[in-house]
Amino acid sequence: MLQLTPQMRIYLAVQPVDFRCGIDGLARICRQTLDADPFSGVLFVFRNRRGTALKILIYDGQGFWLCMKRFSKGKLNWWPAHTDTVCHLTVSKLHILLWNGNPESVVIPADFRQVA
């Protein structure tokens, strides 16, 4: 079972990937292109070239999880236009992205507020 917590690190691969890649291919992209360790527990998000689907790769300490979402209608409404190879997301923004929303246009309150 996967659980998304506010403390999770989420890396979005900016460049689209070949969705014929499975766990081993995406883990190789993590190491070679994103310069990240696929065994680190980071949640990696990838998109296909047409922007109609997402894949998520994560290692839970015992093995890899590979999840895929293909949108029923249309394409992704938002994807970062960074020149970097990776973009960092919060869990709240990932939820918005998975519902095909634009995480940059939504104001999300901070996860922690001090009580006065």
C-alpha cells in the first residue's frame, strides 16, 4: 500500500520518457538523467510524449512500485517548462496534478502553522 505523506520528496522528470520503459528502464533514467538514487524512497513522476499519461516509480524498502494513470479525456493541462531535468513537487501539488489540474495556479496553505 502506498501512502503519500507531506514529508515525501517528489521529483518530476521534466522531459517526457518512453512509456515502454518498465521499472528497470525508469530506474536507469533516475540514475543517469535525473542524477538521483531510485532506491532512496523518493517518488518519481514521469509523463509520456503526448502528455496523456503519467507513471510513478517509488521504492518502499522491499521493492519497487510502478503506478500509471492514463487520462480518459485530453492531455495534461500543466507540466513544468524548466530547463532543469527535474522539478520538485509537494504532495498537495501532486494530488492536483493527478486530477489534471495546474498546481502553480492554486494557492495551498502551508502544512504547518504555529499556534499563537
